[in-house]
Amino acid sequence: MPRVSDASAFLPLKPNDFHILFSLTDGPLHGYAIAKGIPEQTGGQLRLEAGNLHRTLRKLVRQGLVAPSPERPDPEEDDERRHYWEITELGRRVVALDARRMRALVTEAEARRLITEDTGRG
């Protein structure tokens, strides 16, 4: 898959792609930390198995949205077998653009009274 510099060319992101990128916005993480954080982000609605996580990470690297991170924690707190990942500037623009897209969708759903404050659902 070729690298694209226009962030909008990646939209809409697949849920796995969005949540991996979102996980990395606070800094580099290893795969297990990404996988552990996604159920917390989604209230348990999304879980990534190791194979799917690593397949998606490889795709995001090919697209230029994620890169291997040279940063590592203190060796006393690290496992040298872990691979750390970081979001690229393009990846940050893409995830922000997709979050804005979803916010506009939620705003429209609220305007159509599909989502209400009192029930949390339509």
C-alpha cells in the first residue's frame, strides 16, 4: 500500500486502525500495552488478538502512520523482546481528522434525536 501525504485519503479509518493510532497519541507503546488499552478505550467492545494487532501495525507502518520507536524504558523495567511503536505526524493528523469526522456524525445523530442525554440511546 503506497504512502499518502493527504490525511483525508485514509478516511474513514477501520475501528482497529483508529484505536491503535489513538492509543499511540500519548507516546510510544509496545504491542501488549496497545492491546491491553483498547478494551479500556472502548468499554470492552473491541479486543485485538495478537495476530490481528501485529498485522494491523505492519499495515499502519507501510502506510506511514506508525513507525518503530527508538525510545525504550529503563532496561530494568523493559523486556528486550518488546517492539515499541510510535505514531507519525501523518498518523496524528489522520486520527485527529477521523475523530472530527465522528464528532460531526454524533452531532448529527443528536440533532436527529437518535442520541438523547436522558437515556444515552435513542
